[in-house]
Amino acid sequence: MPTFQFEAMDATGQEIRDIIDAETEDDAQATIRKMGYFVTKISVKKSREKAGKTKTGGKKRTFAIGGVKTKFLCQFTRQLSILQDAGLPILRSLRVLEEQAKPGRLKNSLMDVCDEIESGSTLSEAMGKCPKAFDRLYVNMIKAGEAGGALEAILQRLADFQERSEALKRKVKGAMVYPVVVVMVAVLILTFIMLKIVPTFKTIFIDFGTELPAPTQILIAIADNTARFWFLIPGIPFSIWLFVKLVRKFKQGRMGWDLFSLNWPVFGMLIEKNCMARATRTLGTLVSSGVPILEAISITRETTGNGFFEKMFTKVSEAIREGDTIAKPLKENSRPGFHPMALFLWVAVAAVPASALMFMPNMLAMGMGVTAAAAMLGGVYYMMRMNRRIVDDLVVNMVDVGEETGELDTMLFKVADTFDSEVAVLTDSLMSLLEPLLIVFLGGAVGFIVVSLFLPLVKLIETLS
């Protein structure tokens, strides 16, 4: 006997979803009406095995690693909102987008979502079973749209949110391309000079048998160390990347690294404003979509990408459970405070570059002194910055006004727009600052090499004269 899945309404207008066994669809509808329900939708519930054979049309899922790129998910959301606004059924819309999607994680997930919907699941339930493609933010907004009967509007809002976030991310990443490329090219050129040019001059100086000036001795020592430890040039960046990855695997390590990065000059401000813009826009989007405030804060906490912001929103959520507002705990928990891992990182970052002086000829004692002084300065810098407020009065006051007037989502969007514009201005300013700094660095390095190589030649010419 086939099983029918139905949606109906009772006498009070409440929606009912259930299953019933009957010989035919007419029998099923007659039985449902006898139960006092008005049928709005009914279909045969197919088994998983049968669904897998008929719904995917024999399509095979391709092998995929990782999640869905934000660019592809943003494009999918915008297209789905357009199809829904045009009046297409949700399953038909998903089938159309699944057909045109490239093989990968998104296409596989859309196949699974279509199968789940045909088996009787809602769109949010089906997407919730594909966490590598659709995160909690996405699923909860879809769920809110289904509950409020405004799925088209929610999809448009979600697409706008993703496009704004992706545009900001692309702008920050694009700004970093220029300095990274310049630094890589500079390192390659300086490495070539140290490995090929300086040793040739070193041989000439040895043949002359003259006493070399101090800059030339330092340059030759750098060239010798470069030839001896050349593997450290790619090894040091890789080791730093691996160290950060391992540190962030642990809760306290991740918190320490995030607090350390928030205190970087210029870059720390960029990270802080970027996180604040993402958090306020996410929270505003969820609140305006009808997601309960505690659930919205929980989702926002997971999407900030920063340990301090996660801790702060956890405290805010706990305060709301006790009957407090958002603004007060947001202000009270906006100071990071002391963290031993952050202190260690600042001391290490200040001391390690200075310790290179200890490997220069006849500079061991001086190098040790400079290293100790640099480590102390790094620690003092962190102690001076650790209690500064991350969430300023603008955010707190806007949230407070939003709660009082019932326009919390509007105020959050205004805060997000403000921080987005500040991130854009700060990124442009950072680029304007980095360009002359890189030019000065390269000019200084090349000038030091030229002067160090020609000082012995000048001295030799004077001696011969």
C-alpha cells in the first residue's frame, strides 16, 4: 500500500504535515477530510532508494573536496531569488540551477537538496543536511523565509548580503596583491645578488689582501649565511604559516593569535573594522529576516572569524538570557584584557628579527642586547594596547537606539555601512602608505649593497694613488 505525504489545515487554520497509507490518492484525501483537515497538498512518498533512482535521473555525483566558493554560492543565491520572484516552483528552480552548475560540491549538494525536497523535506531542512555548501546563516534565513511566507524577499536579502561581503573581501585581498608581489620579486633579486654577485666581489677583495670596511664585512657575512642557509628563505614563511595553523587549532592559541592580530599597527585596525562590519551586517540581516535574537547572535558569533568577537557575543547571549539588552553587555565586554599567548607572540615578533644581529661578525654581545631590548619593547607595546576598546561608542549607541525604537536591524545596517566605508578608506590609505615604504626599503637595500661593494674599491684606488 503506498504512503502519501500531505499538507493540510485544521479548523483553526494551523498547518498540518503528516503521512497516511491508502490505496489511491482519492482514498487518502477522503480519509484526511474525515480527520477534519482541509488538504492543501498531497503526494506519494517515495522510498530513499527509489528517490535516488528517479529523482537524479541516473546522474552521478562527482568527487569534490572542501566547501563551495563564496563566489559560486553568491551567484546561486541571486539566480534562485530571481527564479522565485518569477513564480517558478522551488523544486523546478533548483533543478534548473543544478543543471547549469559546474561539476563540484555545489552541484552535488543541489542534487541532494532536490532529492530531499521530493522526499517531503522543506528547503531549509534539505539545505541543513548539506553543511559544506549551506552554513547555519544560510539555512536559518531560508527557514525564517519559509515560516514568514516571504522566501523570495529573504533570498534577495541573502543575495545582497553575500554580494556586499564578497565585494569587501575582494577589495581587501586585491589590495594585498601588489605588496606581496613586490616583496616576492625583491626577495628573489636580493637572493640572486647574495648568491652570485657578492661572492665574485669577495674573491676580488681577498686577492687584493686589503682590510675591508665594516659595511662590506656585514654584506659578505649576509651573503655567506644566505648561501649556507638558503633553504630558510622559503622555509621561514612556510614555518610561520604552519605555526599559525597549529596554534589556531587550540582554543587558547586561537584566542591569543586573534588578540595579537587585532593590535597590529594599521593592519589590526583593518581586521577589527572588517570583523565589526561582517558581524553587524550578519546580525542585521538575521534580525530583519525574523530569526529569533538568541539564534541570530549565535549564528553571528560563528561567522565573525575572530576569537575575541566570538567570546564577546557569547557574553552578550548570556546577558540576553538573563533579561538584559544587547547594548549594555556589548559595551562591558568590549575590552580584550590580558592573554599570555598574545604577550608571547608580541615578544617573539619583536625579538626574532633583532636576533639576526647575533649572526653578524663580532656583534654577538650587541645582538643579544638589541634582542632583549626589542623583546621588552614588544611586551610593553602589548601591555599598553591590551585594554583598549574594540567596540566603540558609535556601535553601542546605535544598537541602544535601535533596541529602544524597534529598528535594530536598520541601525545595524547603518553601522555595517559605516564600517564598510571605513575599511575601504583604510585599505586605500594602506596601499598609499605601502608603496613608498616598499620603494624606500628596496632603495635602501640596493644602496647598501652598492656602497658596501664599492667602498673597498675606492680605498684600493686611494692606496694605489
